[in-house]
Amino acid sequence: MNGTRGRRQSVAFLESNTTGTGREFCAAVSRRGLRPVLLTRDPARYPYVAADRIDNVRLDTGDLAAVLAACSRLADDGLAGIVSSSEYFVAAAARAAARLGLPSPDGDAVARSRDKEAQRALLAAAGVPVPAHVAASDVEAALRAAAAVGYPAVLKPVSGSGSVGVRLCRTPAETRDWAARLLRRTEDERGAAVQSRILVEEAVDGPEFSVETFDRRVVAVVAKHIGPQPYFVETGHDVPAPVAPAVSGLLGETALRALAALGLGWGAAHTELRWSAAGPVVIEVNPRLAGGMIPVAVRAATGTDLVDAVIARAVGGELPTAAPTAGHAAVRFALAPGPGCVVRVDGEQAARSAPGVVAAQMRAVPGSRVRITHSFEDRLGCVVAVGANAGEAGRRAQDALCLIRVELEEQDMLEKGAGGR
């Protein structure tokens, strides 16, 4: 471990999300008088670790025995809880906490929910509306599945996060190409082995929402902005969703039914839905707190600090009380125009000082490489702003985002330069 300070009780974080709330989690722990300790393969993956001098332990976080050993050593000085803000590690964090007698959700239920095929089956069996879907382990099976659910079809990995690998396929040729790409993958974005299995499902028309819950209580219904097809990159969020109360209520009710069917409901969950011609359809349930700065927007709009609530639940502490708020908040993301290397970032401070802005955060920093993956990784940064209504909050966030300039050196120039050395 590096930089150990004092004998405060620790909270172990099993890896982190790379944007947004990873840093917020550590700050929330510190505000509670506890010491955040990040368990990670590579602390350099998270720039905030060095900037905030977060204690960390390097280990193979895909090895539960190694995680338990590291947590047992922390327990010698006092370990209050184990948690993860990363989709990929929530099940392992739950299982490690349970093994050490610390507060935790049902690790098996969390693991089942992370398998999109298993999740779909459980939801369908409970009568929760989900898209028609078929799993496939080879390209020919994917083609048959797409024909069965009908075109256009959505292809996605059976596990994953942040829209990685998700694509709308309108023809058999597109399906063949994308299925082959997905099935060639041997590792996910975190380097963990992936199943040679994908999900082929019906494309549901209609606006997209998420329902943020805590302990089977609806905290907020969020409207999502999605980038152009055939991909599903989220470009913004509005909290609360500007829809009729009846629509919001039915979305929340459907999300709670989904949690019950999956055996979830301890702590935070993030359920994504589409509002189809027949009503709400569950796209997926994520057994964790939302990413994409949604918790920051929820706190600004509703006064409920979901990040601190997750920490409180993980350490057996008292849940925070809601604070007065502006009533509406919006998140808007800056998307990369193409691949390259970040040369310069200007305007962050101006964005932070703009009217209504509560957070402005850049993932892109000078020297970092930008790849276009048609997922959350395409986002260079974001702004969260508040307003008297959804429209004002959204305009403020977008106006502030326009103050930030990211200069990229194009990828072809980088390749030419490398070839000349």
C-alpha cells in the first residue's frame, strides 16, 4: 500500500468507474471520517487517485481469493465496508463483503443480473415486459436469431456496461459482421475473459429512460438523450424526466417489479427502460448505482445523495437526509469528433463558472489517447447544470459545454510521425 495515513477505519473499493462518480465515492467516504482504499490492478487507470492521494493496493482484482486476502489485511486495522462503483466488480465486492461479515447485497442475485441472458429469462418468467430476445454462440445462430426477433435487431454482449458492443443491425449483412466482431472478443474492457455468447433482441422504439432506486424505493425517473443510430451512446440526461406523472409512475412501478423478480433491492440500482407503444419495456437492470454523472444530477435535482447513501449502506451507517434543491438538473456530454491524442483542453474553469453549473468534468487530459468505440469511451467530458425547468437546465449545461475546447492531434498524423522515427 502507498501513502497510508493514520488508523481510521477503511472502506475498500474494488476497482472504480473511470468517469464521474468514482471520485465522488472516495470523497463521500472521507466526509464520513473513513479512509478510502482502492483495490486495483492499475491505479494509473484512475487519474483522481494520484490527484486526491487515495491509498491503494495493487492486486489481481479478478481473483476473489486475492481480494479477500487484501480485505482481511485491511480488517486488521478496521474495515467498515467493501463496495464497487464499477459494473464489472459489483458481484465480487458483494461476495467479499459477505464472506467477511460486512453489509452486502445478495452476491448471487447481483451476478445473475449481470448476465443479460439470465436476467431476461428471469424478468420474462415474472411477467416483466422485456424485448423479444435469443442468445447466440456463433454467427449463423445470430442470423437465425435476428430473423426470429425481426429486423432491425439489437446485438450486444451478454455482459458489459456503458453501451460497449451494442449496435442496431438492419440487415443480415450487418448482423453477420457485428456478430462476428463480438464473438471474436476474448476480453472485455477490463481485461477479463468474456463468454463466446451474444444476445440478439428486438429493437424497441420509443424514448429511453432510467429509474434510479434505493432499497426498492424510486428516487428519480431520468430521461436519456441517445446519439445517432446504429449505436446507443448516451449524450445527456434530464432529472426528473419531463413526462406526465402517470408515465413516470408506471416507469417506476415497472422498475420495482423488475428488482423483485431478480432478487435485488438492497441499496442502489439503475434500471433502463424504453417507452414503447405498449408502455414501458425493461432494457436492462444494473445492480449498482448509475454512472454517467446521473447521481450528481439526482442530488442537484432531488436533494438525495445516492453516492453517500451507497456508502452508508455498505458500512451500516445512517442514510443521509435530502437537502433543498433547484428541482431540475441536466447532464450533457462532449463527444470526441474522431480518434487522436489530446493536445490541449481549455475552458473548464469558464464552464464551472457558467450560470447554473454544479459540475464540469473532463475525462480528456493532455497526452491521453482518444479512441472511437461507439460507447461511453467516446465521451470527453460533461457538464451538470440546474434550472427552473428541464429546458433551462439542459440549455445551461449545453451552453457551458460549448465553452470547453479540446484540441486533438489526428490519428493519421500520429501514425505518420511514428513511421518517421
